[in-house]
Amino acid sequence: MMHRISSVAVILALCWVLTVTADEQPDKPVMVLSEEKWDFGVLEQGQVATKAIHVKNAGTADLLIRFVRSSCAACVGNVPGIAPIPPGQSGKVVLTFYSKGLKGPQNKTVYIHGNDPENPYKTVTIVGTVKAGPRGEIGVAPEQVDVGLVVRGKECVRALTVGNIGKAPLTIKEITGSELCTVTNIPKEPIGPEERAEIKLSLDTAKLKGLIKEVIVIQTDDPITPMKTVIIVGYAVDSSSAPETGNSVTIRPEGDPVKVPGTDTVFFPSYRVANNLSSAISVAIADEKGMCEPDNSKEIIPGEAASFPVPASASGAKGTIPLTIFLPSALPKE
């Protein structure tokens, strides 16, 4: 009899524990989205599409939408208001898709973060197609202007061709140069398809010293690539250091100096050799054995220049670059 009473007591105690445990489960929010995929269809390039995603709280505690993030800057999520969503009620997230600069099939993802302990975020996949019509497309030649050796105080003007390689007129909105670069002859009228315009670049050479690295930025109404940057490089010297034009070979460093690890030495990644003679020359940088052979050299015709990368074997702490110039044995008479 006592054994039977004890069994009944254990069963009652177990039921009481299970009941208490079930009653002590904490309230929690549950985030449910009205849609997890948004197909905006077909947009003309530049159009904007919006979509409201309803967020329901299917839980037993307030749901808070903490923030919304996107896999792409073309998608933006906005939460109207910051009030928590009570159990059984719904809020919304407004998604905006910007098609400017995009074309073809699109597949983006937006992440909605909340305080749902089981699912801290939900995703919405955005798909559709952006249809691109004819557009003006900027083309620049050259994209790097090498002014060569510049004498300080003397005029330095170069031409730059800006073309429209697209199928619609292209408008130049603005062209700006860095501190020592001035741009003139900027076209005021749109450039037609397959047409070109020539602008002028001039440097304030009196303020230049050593390596030249200036830039100009061209702003257009090209919806895909509205901006082009052109780099201007060269080397500026005083008139006392300038070689005589037409009777010299000039060598100048290119690029930013690089420090050799573990030393106080720096080296330039490449050197540019210009041939101002009336005959061709050959230039070679030493191989790994320190040899400069004419068969491994590069020919530079009169009036041209060439760049020579510095090999890793020559960029050590010695501070010297084994470069050999093979000159003609005789120059033709002028």
C-alpha cells in the first residue's frame, strides 16, 4: 500500500514540475514577412521602384525592427517609425530600388534585422531587369598624359581628346584640374555619337619640382560611367639642369618611391628613357647575373620614350640600377 502511495506522489510531483516549467516559458517575438521575394519586373534605366514589405509579429512579446541592410547600394530599406510591433500586429519596411547605372538582370538581397531570438534577421530577394536605352559614353585618349621632362617656368601645354563612343549625345558637365593644372577649351555643346572634342591642359611649371603627378576629373551625363580621371605625369627640372633639346638622352624615375624593407633605402619602380637624338638608341637593364646585352635591349627611335621596370634583383640596398644605353657610333649630320 505504501509503495502504491509513493508512486502516485512521484507522478503528481512530476506533473507539477512539467506544469510549472511550461508556465515559465518566456514571451518572445516572432518575425514573419508578408513576402520574401520581390520581382519589380522591367525598369527603364534611371527609374525607381518601391515596395512595402509587411512585418507581422506572430509571437508573444514586442517585436523591434533594429535595422535594414542591403547587399547593394542600389537597394535601400526604410522603417517608418521606430515603435515596437505588439504581438499579433504588423509593421512595414519600405524597399526602394534605384536602377541608375545598372543594366540587365538584377538579383539583390535585403536583410531585415529584429529582436526575434530564433530568427534574428529575415531576407528579401529582389529580382528584375533593367533595360538600358541608348546613352552617351565617354572615351578619353590618352588616359595618362606623360609630359616628359619639363623646364620650370616654361610653358607646358598638352592636348587631350574626349570622345563619345556611345549611341546618344554626351554632355560634359564639368572638368576640374588639380592645383597646378588648368583645363581650357571645354566643349559647351553636347558631343554627338562617334564625335570627339579636344581640350587643352596647361601646367603651372613655376611651382613644379621633381616628379609630376597631377590629375583632372571629367564629369559627364554618362549614366554608367559619369566620371573619368586622367593622370598627368612627368619630371620638372630647373633650366640649369635641362639638357639641350635634340642632342640628349634623358632618364627620369617613374611612380612613387618604394622603401626597401629593413633599410633606409628607397627605389623607384621604373625609369623612363627619352631619345632626343636624331638616331635610334637601345636600352637594357641588367639581368639576374648583372649582364646588359644588346640582344636583350629595347630600341627607342628618335622622339620616342620607353619605360623600364626595375627588377627585384636590382632594387636592394646598393642604391644603383645597372642600366645600359647603347648609342649609335655616329650621328647623321643635320
